[in-house]
Amino acid sequence: MKRIYLGVLSLLFAFQAVAQNSYEVSTIPKDLLPRASAVVRSMEMNIEVKSLDDVTYRVKQVLTVLNSNGDDDAAVHIWYNKSRKVKSVKGVLYDELGKPYAKFSDKQFVDVSASGNSSLFEDSRMKIYKPNSLVYPYTIECEYEIDSKQSLNFPEWYPNRSTGVAVEYAVLNFVSKNDFNIRYKEVNYPGKPKITSDDKTRSYQWEVKDLKAFRYEPYSPLPETFLTSVRIAPEKFSYEKIKGSFTNWHEYGKWVYDALLKDRDQIPEPTATYILEMTANIDDPKEKAKKIYEFMQQKTRYVSIQIGIGGYQPFLASEVDKTGYGDCKALVNYTQGLLKVAGITSHYVVVASGDKKQSAYPDFASMNQFDHAILSIPFENDTVWVDCTSKENPFGFLGTFTDDRLAVACTAEGGQLVRTPKFEGQTSQQVRKASFKLDDQGAVYGNIETVFDGWQYDNRDFVIGEPMTEQLKKVPEIYRIDNLEIESFKIDQEKGSTPKTVEKLNFKARGYGAFTSDLMYVPVNRVNQSPRPQEIRDRQNELYINRGYVDIDRSTYELPESFKIESLPRPVALQFPFGKFEMNVQVAGDKIHYTRHIAVKQGVFPPEQYAELVKFYRAVAEADAQRFILKKVN
């Protein structure tokens, strides 16, 4: 549903003419080179609002790529559609000495759909140019002009678009008539904009100089929290001839409801009658809603539809009912209409999707903070949330795509800031029970059952729904056991009030135990190994753990009769502010019982505690790598 794509944000970096017009790499200030894979030499973005339906963008950028890690930052992406026209585009490539060696124009750009293959209807496209250089460093200069017929959305301005990019100079100029009022939000911007005006126009200017590159640091907060950016939103606007105004989330939600949603959820009579009959014997409103949601899942499928105002406005519910498909907006609107037939109130909610938890800014309402729509259904004692694009999600389960972030419910009374449900770490568990039988040749015969719940319910999403032949190809990626031979593999999902995914694997593997003379070395854990974060000195960013979790493994090893236990792994117990780990091995008869328990907390911790996180996971890895030793008896 989002009309200003994140990809286009990366293109809006421009050129500020320097006096000597030299792009020699040697002229880059030396203090900008550390941690930089690319340097913005000079960039300028000019936005001129001539009227509500006439906006011009003039962009020019110069970027020096120091090594291959900066190639992605050199790519130019220009988004356009029928109301956003590219008037001109050209560029030049320079070598290390600042000498031009190639030119490019519109003909060298690849023209693709802006949404890949996910859309059935899509009028948005992307022009993409990627320099193909085998020699580093090199410099790319690009300039283009765009005419837009809408004033609702203005792109976010990121001078240092990502970690690893330094900035010599960057400027954003915004010019409009005096009666075109804007709001703006600055993040990590030093100072205030320069504002000037005359009898006819008002202009704003933001500029930055000598921004050093950020080093990539694992377990960091979202880059948006520490990169420099400016966002602009109009008080009054026009989009596809629809005019509107808002200055806060309450007014935003009211405009969305009145202009884009109102009277579009009418359900055709035959389907309305069927819904009433289907739920006639169900007294509990929540059970009614569940039945209706499951009906919608069976009847419809998700198809992205992005044409004109359709980028924001859902298709009529009657059209979805007729065709059986729709995008996130259309399916939410359709489900809302079905629930209304049964007398159940629900709210259309816009949200930023993705595994990273991107929240709406509470103090800054703008249209382009969201790319997805979901549905909230308030009941007397709680609120149920559903994602209408999923054919697999249980009723009331959002998953990690939209969990724990600020979103906006758009209602007839106005917009409401809401927070989507959060998965608690203690209830997001992966519990595994395994039995292994070893023979005297070191082969193992194993049965593993794993239960996933909470946010870990989604852990096997990349397998579920695939043909069995494809599932079997992915099992060795999950269980990295040498010489793995799969005898059976099955995944079931229990979609009750506490959804669970249950995975069962039967296998055998040669060489699981390794031999030295009459000793057999057997790993205690080959099925669940934690990551090993890289060590980073002088960390700058806070330690950010996005979601907490608990993993519990209980494994039993049945030993061959011709071997006895020579030695066992030592027990391990670790306790840190962000988590704990315990591992223990016990013997009962001819069996060894292995238990492993790791619990990690969601949260934000001081930068210096990252070293403790590295220490924690390395200690866990050492424990996971332990083996017990068996000795052959005569």
C-alpha cells in the first residue's frame, strides 16, 4: 500500500557543486575514511511545491565508492508512475583521479516493476542503474528531475543512507508558496533549518557537513534511530485529486476513514446471508469472529494491488467477494465488512511491517510511515488482532511481521495510536525432545520432536506449505548433521488459543561418533547451536535484543553394549543481565541424559554489555561443542 517506496529513498542523494569541481579521491578529508565503504562527496535535493497537484524534484548526487562494500550505495533507484514522471536523468563515472571515463543516461537504466512479482495490478515502476566497476575507488555523479502530481508524500531525507557511508556535504531545500504549511521531524540533525520567506514563497534548508561513517554493529537498534534524517509532512495536500488535511494522528485517522474507507465494506446479500447462517448457533462473539476470519482465509488469497489511489484505498468489499483476491487493505476492509454483518466491531489499522519493529512516531503524523494493514477486533475483555493476508495464521496471531510496535487505528471517530501485541520471552519457547541410539560403528538412529510457540511458532514458515520434496531438501539446513539420512519428516500446526508448531524427524547418520583407537567421541549437541557474535571494540550503539526467547533441549543417548563411559562433559551454568544458560549431563543405566536450557531477554542494554553478550554466546558455543567419550570394552 505504500506509495513512496523505501528503495526510492536511497536515490534521493544529490550533488552540491564545489568550487574546483574535482572528484579526486585524494581530496576526501582523511577523518571521513575510517569505517567508510563509500563517501557522499556532495549531494543536493530540491523540492519545489508549485501547487497541491504540482511538485518538482531536482536531484544531483556524487558518491565515491571506496570498495565493493559500497557498490549497493552507488546504485540509483528512481521510482515513477502515471502521476510521477521522470523528466530527465544522466550521469558520469569518474576514476580515482577524478577523470571521467563513462557516461550513462536513461537508456542504461533497467526498468522493472516497483513491487517485483508480488502484484497483480501495479502502475509503479523503478528505473535502476548499478555501476559495473571492477576497479576501486570510483565515483558516480547522477542528476535527474521528477514531476509529481501529488503533495501528500515527500520522501525522507537521509544524507548518510546507511552504516558505512560518510558525508562531506549534503543539503535539502524545500520551497513552496507562503500558504503551503508543513510540519517536519528531524532525527539526529544538528541545529535547526534555515527558514526564509518573501511575499510569495517560503523556503527551508537543512544541511550537514563531515558526517563520519557508522560501523556496522550486530544487535544494534534500527538505523533510523542513529542516522541523520529529516521528514516533511504537509498540513493540506492533494493525492489523485483527493484533497485533505491533517496535523496529528487523530486527524490522520479521521481523514483516512472518511476519504478512503467509508462505505467500501458493503457485503453482497448472498454472502451476508451465508455469514448470518454460518454463525447463527454461535453465542460467543469471539468464536463468531474466529469463524468469519477462517471463512475469509479459505475464500480469498493475497495479491498486491497498487494503482493510483489504490495504493492507499482498498478495493470495494463486493469486488473482493466476487474475485476472491485482494491486497492487505482490501482483505482487511472485506473482513471488516463480514464482521459487521455479524454485529462485530473492528478497526482498520495501518502499520510498518517487517521483523524489525518499526513504530509510528507518536509526535509526527505522516502518510508514508506504513506499508501494511491489519485488523483489530475489540471485545469486552481483550482485543484480538489478525493479519488478513495470511492463509495460515491462526485467529489472533500476528507473528513477527507486525508484533510489538506503534500503529494507527483509523476509525469514524478519528485515528488512535495503538500498540500491537508483544510476545513475551518466557512464552516464546522452542522445546525439543530427542532420543538417539548409537551403534558400535558410531552411527546414530534418532527421533526428534520439537514444539514451537509464541513468536517461535513461525520458525518453520520457510518450510510449511512447500512440497515434501522441497521440505526434505531444507532439513539438512536445519539440522547440520553429517551423513544425514531422513527416514520421515512431518510438521503440524495446532491453531488453538495458544498456537503451536510441532515438528517430527526420524533419521540415521553414519559417523556421528568419531573414533580414535578404542575411544568413540560423541557430540552432545548437533541440533541447536547458538550464534557467535563478532567481537567489537569501542562499541558505539546500545545493545538491542529484539525479542526474548527460551530454548529447552532434552536428549537421551542409548549407548552400545560394547562400550562404557570414559568421560562426560562438565556442567555449565551462566547468568548475565540479558540471559542465562544451563547445560547438564547425567547417567542412568546404559543411557546418557543431556539437558540444555537457554533464556534470552528482550531489551536495550548499555553498549559496554555487548562484550558480555559475546562472552555469553561463546561460552554457550563451547558448551555446545562438548563431547562425551566412550571406551570399547573387550
